[in-house]
Amino acid sequence: MTTTTSAALQPSISLLPSKKTPIVLSVIALITLISFGFLGSSQAANFSLSTNTDAFKIPDLVFPGMATNIVFGVLLLAVAGYSWWLRSKGRTLPTYAVVLCAVLFVLGFLIWVVSGANINSISLASLLAGAVVLAVPLVFGSLSGVLCERAGVVNIAIEGQLLGGAFTAAIVASITKNAFAGLIAAGIAGALVSLVLALFAIKYLVNQIIVGVVLNVLVSGITGFLFTTVMQEDPELFNSPAHLPVIAIPGLSAIPVLGPILFKQSVIGYLMYLAVFLVWFGLFKTRWGLRVRAVGEHPKAADTLGIKVNATRFWNVTLGGIIAGIGGSFFTLVAIDSFTKEISGGRGFIALAAVIFGRWNPIGAFAAALLFGFADNLQVILTIIGTPVPSQFMAMMPYLVTIFAVAGLVGRSRGPAAAGEPYVKE
Amino acid sequence: MKLELRGISKAFGSFYANKDIDLVVDNAQIHCLLGENGAGKSTLMNVLYGLYQPTEGQILIDDKPVQFSGPGDAMAAGIGMVHQHFMLIPVFTVAENIALGAEATKAGGVLDLQVTRKKIREISDRYGFDVDPDAIVEDLPVGVQQRVEIIKALVREAKVLILDEPTAVLTPQETDELLDIMRQLKANGTSIVFISHKLREVRAVSDVITVVRRGLVIDSVAPETSTTDLANLMVGRAVQLNLNKEAATPGAASLVVRDVSVVNAAGTTTLDHVSFEIHQGEILAVAGVQGNGQTELTEAILGTQPVTAGSIKLDGLELVGKSVKQVLRAGVGFVPEDRSVHGLVTQFSIEENLILDLYDRKPFGKGISMNLDAMKKNATKQIADFDVRTDNALNPASSLSGGNQQKVVMARELSRDLKLFIASQPTRGVDVGSIEFLHRRIVAERDKGTPVMIVSTELDEVMELADRIAVLYKGKINGIVPGNTSREVLGLMMAGVSQADAISQADHVKADAEPVEAQPVPAQAPQVTHKPKHSTTAEGDAQ
């Protein structure tokens, strides 16, 4: 053939890129400059990076509140102006520049609240370490979501799996006085929730969203009922779980900032890092993962190649349940002394947002969960130091971050094509 | 490898899609299954490929009975299938798609795509496929995706390759290339079952043609059989292949489209400065391979597709920016390309479907109530006029066959006084008998003086109906040519060759431009496409 048929469609119509980025940048630049800068407190904000147990000290970071934010504001305005100019030339700002602006804005916000607070100092090290701790159940939950959705089953029941795991871990670890027994029982509880989801979604073709929502309500009801009728009758016996110790790796855990994050975790914390890697490696580097993704994208094609679609889905949903159940046990075996009603507090839904924000990739979901954990922990710390912002607004922050992250920043990210659609052979 | 189907029947409930089918495919034979849509060809092949279990009958390979419980068994027995809708995962690379289900792995189940890439290159070189193992499938043109499917079968060492309507999505040039590939495969000892309803291709490449009608084998004939005889066998009665319509008597330009561009939500330009006009009393056919902007063009006129720039005027009235209802009221009749999704509410009765866009107009609608008598009268009349085969106008539209559903859509759209009639794929998936009928109605509408726009990916249909042909390529009009332009020129233009180049190239390839009907099929068709790079080694490798 002498013809060329492969050239992509060239947009010869002059259509400027969306105004979204320049507008958002301009707005945050003005907020930084005026609200955080000119109207901010002139006191210095103090960020400590080291703790007393660290191997060596890193000096504290000190920013004069007003001055720093005026500089940040001007910088952001410059970038916003540059992005308007780029748009007029039909180009867009590179992603790293957008990320840089976001970091500047968050930093500016931190400096503003800290300099205006009653205590003008926070520990950045514990802010980050705490963020990871709060993110642990989110990470497990989102891995469960990734595993299910990659295989084509929408898992809204993450919340129920977390809650079921938390409850079962508490009661089993209390009775057996063994935290590891609680951990295993939590995995089984998560798997049981998944089995119901798998049975109805895959075998009986019930709408997956509805099954998921119903499961959440069901688990909430059962655990709430058993909490009042069993646990509260004899809290000594049924609701005082043995805890998983925090294992600090000698030497490494004394590295400032990174040490506590990576090397001073409970067993579940270390399991989290392992699970993220294994799920990522499994999904993208192995035969198993190729088949799972094929089933989630185009089940019929997978079927014509001899892959058992519904069996693959079934096992993936079960595995997802085990992982989410283990994540749930973090509440009662590590974070909190005992089980209370609704202990998971909607984190299963935030995990669902992390799945989408992380673009159905385990590592992306991990990063997204960390971001939500960060927002959550920041809110806690800022309430403690007493900021000019009412604490009720601060409490909204993790959810605002979730909404903006999923709605604004993700844009048109594309999930597995067959997620939510049952596969029926004709 | 010799493949035999003996007495195969496949029933869905009480309905037999296949009844007592006998079929023998010899080693290195291209065996064509010819039949209309819905004749049971695909069902039969799905039985052969293990996707369906036969209700009765036997499959024999080299005279030994075999049983397939799933596609895996069929593949293991050396049967490969290229489905009409490709079974490729769009977001995977070529190598991942080909590896899937038969992955080469290192220790611990870790994928080893290097092995697959090497195999792809081998096959690609042997047949001159030119497929990049690391390309993402959804970025590839349809023709290349089809080659990926063929490689997929060959990697699994298929000795019998089933091609289910493989040419439906291809340009005429790509079709010729595919026919060429089929001949090469045959030369290498692969048997091919070629499913089609396109007579020209079937005659060009087959060794044997088996005609299937309503689930039964009607006859097996030689490829030299005339197109008319084949069509008659396929439909079961004498068919007139030529419409023999009168020459058009175009009036004033009625629909004037100027510099219309559409940029979709993903930022892709799907229509790029499209300009044309349609005169009263003429049929303009828009030809092109699927996905070159046809859908967007019709929807832009109707108003369901936002127009980025440009103007569309109907008798001086600007349609851009008008609501769909306003456009319909302006006298536009619209037959969408997918009748069961956009043309009908299939759960509604035929009667209701016949007034879907007239429900609020007299005599059907009055205030908040509907005039059921008028609906009934209308249904009775339209069903008679358009020969819709049903025993009750209150049956749901889903109970009708494809052809009858299309008649309902056409009847509804033509029942108003039109200033413009647009029909997208008016006869897709419609039996030959109904095609003839629908074509006549379209021409009749033209003869009433209505400007008509037909969008079709079927070149036969375009050539049959058009007074003028506009060729769309990548969202641009690649030329507007007279209705009697040759198939070769149109094919080249659909592939993006400019009009002037297309004419000179077509003349070059075919010294004598002859009408399609009388086209003699030489044993070795002229080579339009590239020869295999290693044809000698390929011969040596033949099983």
C-alpha cells in the first residue's frame, strides 16, 4: 500500500486548552498572598523535624509567617501568570509545576495556621509518622478495592470488611489473649463479607453497588448488636484485646523523619508495605495479574482464551476481603484499646476514593491513602495547637481533600472497563 | 488437518439456530460459509469453537470424534477463531494480548513477554504483517487489530482458522490485503473457515462455498457460481440485486453545511471543517470506514452532538444551537445507526414506537392525554405500508427481527413531511429481502423531492443508492464524487488517498475498469498488497 493510514487525527482547529488550571492557580495564589500573607500573623512558625530519640538532630525549620507567605504568594502568582500565557499559546503547564504549586500552597497554609496558633510550633516528624499510622486501614481497604475492581467486581463493601475485621479481631484477641489469632480471625471475617458479595454479585447477578451498600449496613448492624449484647456485658472477657507490639528496628528506626515511618511499625504496618508491593507486582508482572486484568477489562475475550472468568473474580474478591479484614484489625489490635460501635468511621469509603484517585494501581492507591491520612492527622494536630480556623472546619478537611482529589485532580481517569458488570455466558 | 461437522444442531429453547448441519473442511482449504445475518453461521462457529455445546451431533478432527467443553479445548485441538467483534483487550499491548491464556513465564509465574515478542516477530515477518509487539491495541487501526487476532491464533498453532465476518470493518484495500493473507495461510497448510455475506469476497477467495439459510445447509457450490445465483441461494428466492433507480433531478441546495468542526470531550477532532450541500431530490451518500466522523456528522445535524464551529442550514434555517426537538420540527427525519439502542424503545410496543417523536402532536397527543384510537389507526396503516411482519401491533419492538425493526424506525421517520431525511446504516444487519424494500423507500422519498443523506460503511449500499458520494476520512471530506465512481477509486479515497491520486492509481492497478458484477475472479488475484518478505522460507515451513 502506498497510503498512510496510521497518522493520528491532528487537531487543526484552534481550540485553547481548558481554563481550569490557570484559574485554580490564580485563586490559590491570591489566597496565599492576601489571606495567608497580608492578613496572616507575623509570628514565626516553627517546624521540628527531629525527635529526642533520633540518631542525630536536624535543626528546626523556622518561617516568619507573613513574609514567607507573601513570597509564596508572589511566586504562585508568577506561575499562574505563566500558565495563562502558555494557554494563550495553546500549551499547558507541565504536571511537575502543578504539583510544585500544590506543595507551596499546602506549606503556605501550614505556615499560616501554625504562626497564627496558640502554640507556634509543630513536629513535622510526628505529623508525617501519624499520617502513615492513620493511613494503614485506608491502604488495606484500597488494596481490597483494587483487587476486586481489577477483576471486574465493584467493592463498595470495604467499610463492612474493615468493620467486620475490627470486631472479630477484638473479640478473638480478647478471648484467646493472642493478638495474632485476632489478626488471622480478622482476615477470615473480611473474607466472609466478601463471600456474600461474591455470591450475590457473581452467581446471582445482583447489582454490585446495592449488595455492597447492604453489606455495609448489615455488618454495622451485626457488630453493633453484638457489641451491646455481648461485649458490653463482659468487657474484660470480650473487649480487651491483646495488642500487637510496635517493633522498632534497632538503628534504622532512629533515622530522623523516615525512621519512625518505615522502621517503627506494628506487624500490620510492615504487612502493609509488603502487601502494597505484592499486589502491585502480582497485578502487573505475573501471569496471574495479566489474567485478572483481562477479566476486569474484557471478560468475554478472557473467556475465549480459556480463562475462567467467574472463578477468577470469586478468588479475587475473597482475597480482597482477607486484606481489608486485616486492615480492619489495625483499629482494635494496634490503634485503639477496644472495639466501639462504627469504629471504622467511614474509612472504607475514603479507601474507595483512594482506589479511584490512585487510578486502580496499588502504588497510586497507597499514595492517595497517605494523602488522606495526612489530612486526617493534620486536622488532629492543628486542633491541638489551637488554630484561627474553627475545629469543625478542620474536621472537614480529610473529606474536602477526598472530594477535590477525586473530582478535580483525577479528571477522566479510566477504571477497568468491565467493573460492575456481571459476566454471563450466552 | 481435516475438520468435519456431522449432524450438528444447536437449539436455544425451542428455536433451532442450527439444524442438522454437515460440513467438511479439508486440509489447506478455504471454505466459505455464506449466509445472511441471523442465518446461524456464527452460532455454528461458536459451537465449533467450544463456546456453545451442540444440542446434537458430532465434531470430528481427522475422522476422530472430539468434544470441546470450552474454547481452551478447541484451541488445543488446533482451532483458532477471529471473532467479528475482536476479542482483544484494548488497554493491553499486542504482546500481552497474544500471551494471555498461554503465557510464557519465568519462575513463580512471573511473565516473560520476551518469548511472546519473539514469536510475534517471527509470524509478523513470515506474513509481512508489520505489527509492533509493544503497541497498545486500542491505538491500532482496525486492520492491524485483526492481524493481531490472526497472530493470536497462529501462535497457538491453529490448523483451522475461523474468520467470522472479517471484512465487515475493513476498507476495500484492507479487505484485499486480508484475502491475500488468507491465500498465504492456505499455502502454508492452514485451513480457513470464512464466514461472510459479501458475495464479491466469497467468490474471490473460496475453494468451496456452503450456503446457510435459517440454520440449515442449503447447498455447497463452487466459487465460480454467479453472484445472482449465490444471492438467490442465500435468500431463498429470486433477488434483484440492482435497484435500477431513475436518475436524480436535483433542485435547489437545501441542506448547506459549512466548515463544521466537532471536538469531542477527550479533545479529539472528530469533524474537521466539513462542508457540503444536499439538493432537493438527490441522495448524498457519506462513505467511509467506520469511525471517521460519520456518527458525529449525523448527530451534529440532529443536535445531539455539540458543534464546535461552523454552520448547518436547512432551507436557510440555522440548525446549530437548536434543540433536537426544534430540529425534528424543522422537518428532519433521522434513522440512527443503532436502531435497537437509539432508534427504538425495544420494550415499548410497535404502536408506541411508531409515534415516539409525534406523541405530543395532533392527532396523537392532546393536552395531557393521548389519542389511543389515532395511535392504533396509525400503527395499522404503517405496518401495512411498510410490510412489517408481526401479528400484533401491541407486541414489543424487541419481538421483531432486525429487518422489521428497521422498517418500524423508517416508517416512523418517513411518516412526517420531511425537509431532510438522514439514514445512518439503513440496512445494517437487515436481511437481503428487507434491504431491497428499504432501499426502494429511500429512493421514493428522494423522488418526492426530499434531500436525502445516507451514511453507510457498506460500499455496495453507497454505490447502489448514491447520486453523489462524499468520502469522509479522519473527520475531513476527502472529496465528493459522482454516484457512479468505481469501487477502486472509492476504496482508495476511503483510505485517505486524494481524489486525483485515487483515480490514477485505480487506473494503474486495473487496466480495465469493469463493473463489479461482471468482475472475473482470477485464480491469483493481482497483487495490490505487499508480498510476504520470506515467501520461500514460508513455503518450506508449510506443515
